[in-house]
Amino acid sequence: MRWAGQRVDAEAPGTLPGLGSIAGLVRSVTTPEFQGITFHEVLARSALNSVPGTALPFNWTVNPYRGCSHACRYCFARPTHQYLELDAGRDFDQQIVVKTNVADVLRRELARPSWRREQVALGTNTDPYQRAEGRYRLMPGIIEALAGSGTPLSILTKGTLLRRDLGLLSAASAEVSVGIGLSLALGDEDLRRRLEPGVPSVRGRLELIRAIREAGLACGVMVAPVLPWLTDSTEQLDQLMSDLSAAGATGVTPLLLHLRPGVKEWFMQWLAHDHPNLVGRYTSLYAHGSNASPSYRKSFDQKLRPLLSKHGFARPSTHRTHPVNGMHRAEPSQEPLF
């Protein structure tokens, strides 16, 4: 068969673009089920990634994949692909690095006497439940390794594939703290298809929230990013929060679009194609950095507070000190590549 050598268990040397040949460690795989996507399978040298001093509620992460087929135009993690000498645009969407041995490496690291069982976060860079997870099934081994070692964990995802592992996560929650967050910011399905074409439907993610709650687990929602003049009207936010409340979301964190260098160019290219009338307004709004202007952020806060209260999601602050576009944050690229 033409594709017989492309099975997950097939062995073949390969080349990872920009890194040269790593004989016996890396191969590149294409399959008819994932048209346009190349998987670069690597043997990871480490699994736990330390991210101290970032003002985040965790110091450790695990990222089984680099790059993300969700293809969100605004994804904060895009520039991390440049460390692989790949671009932050289509390469990020289509050249997916897969750490095939990540669960085994993680078990060894968690067994070290020095491991202090601090919280480990998944979904901080790219989505652990992107489509590749359906092929490689790395998350069950990761969850089992963390829970089995007594290590608390959190997951942030847009992927409805998480439903597959709800039984495993529910069992893990009896042993350790398990936090689950879902990213859902676009209630308009047509806009979702154009802006985040690889992400599951709005309806599918609302149903996933219900399934998570039925499994006895809490589910917070990142309404991120909120897009100025596209998804930021009172009516749009009111409807989205109503839907999230009806689905059983246990908390909501709305965050405005953050456009760091490397992301801004890719997003603005999309904006010029789909909404050319907004290019000038966005250029002015983000003229002085990655965040929207202070005056806009203040106006947004004033609009948001009564909506959070109306739907039972009120909390002291509507912003965090770190930018998030549907993920915790793209962590510093100090993670070993393999």
C-alpha cells in the first residue's frame, strides 16, 4: 500500500525542516486523513518544561505538540515556530512536531526524588487536543503519568477530542486536583470558520462543556480573544455568556485580542482580506504595542462588568497581567526542542 510506511508504528528516518537530519530520531509523515499537514515525529529528551517567574499560577508545563492545526489567525504561540526555522504563518498551521515518546519521558521525570509534585499545565503553548491527538493519543499517557505520581494538572483546550478522556480525567480528579478550561470566544459560526478554521464548532464546544460538567468536573471558559468591532458588542457578549451559562460553565475569563510581533502580521493579513474597512482602526488601536489602547480597554471593562454579573460570572478583575489568546500563554522558548 502507498501509505503503509506512514503508520504511527512504522519506522523510517526523516528530516525536520531547519534542523537537519537526526538519524533514528525524527521522521516526517503525511497521511490522506490530514491533507496539507506534515507531522514531524521526534523523540523528546525531556517532557517537563520549567517556566518560573512568569506571574502564572504554575511553574511547569508539558507540550506534546509544537504547531497547531487549529490555524487560529490570532494564536499567541505562532512565533515559537520560528525557533524551529519554520514560519509563524502556514508552517505553524501545517508543520506539526509530535513528541511521540513524551509520556514515557514524563514518567521518568516524575519519578525523580527531586520532583515536588507542583501543578503541571497543558495547553499553554499549542493545543494538546488538536486533531493530531486523534492519531497519536499522547494525552491518556500524560494524564495517567501525572495522576499516578500525585501531580495536579490543568488543561486548556479548544478541542472536543477531550471528551474521549473524560473518564480518565474524572478518575484522576479523585487522586489529584484536575482543572479543565475551554477556549470559546466566537459565537458566530461563520466568523469562526474564517478566523479559526481548524477549531471545532461553537455548538460542539458548548456540548463539551455540558459533558465535562456531567462528568462531575468544573469547566472554566476563556472568552479569548475578544475582537474589537467584530465580537465586542454588548449584544454579542451577552448572547455568548448566556450560552456559556446555560451549558454549565463554572467561570468565564474574557480577554481582549493581543497582537505581539509575528502574530500581528499574520492577523492583519487576514483582516485586510476579510474586513479591509477595519485595517485602519486596528492599526490605530494597536499602534503603540501588542495591547489595545488604554482608552479602549477601559471602555471594554465598563461594558463587561454588568454582563459578568448578569450571568453569574462576576469576579474582581476582568484582565490578567499576561496576554492570552485562547491559551494560558505561549511560554518562553526555553523548552528543549526534543
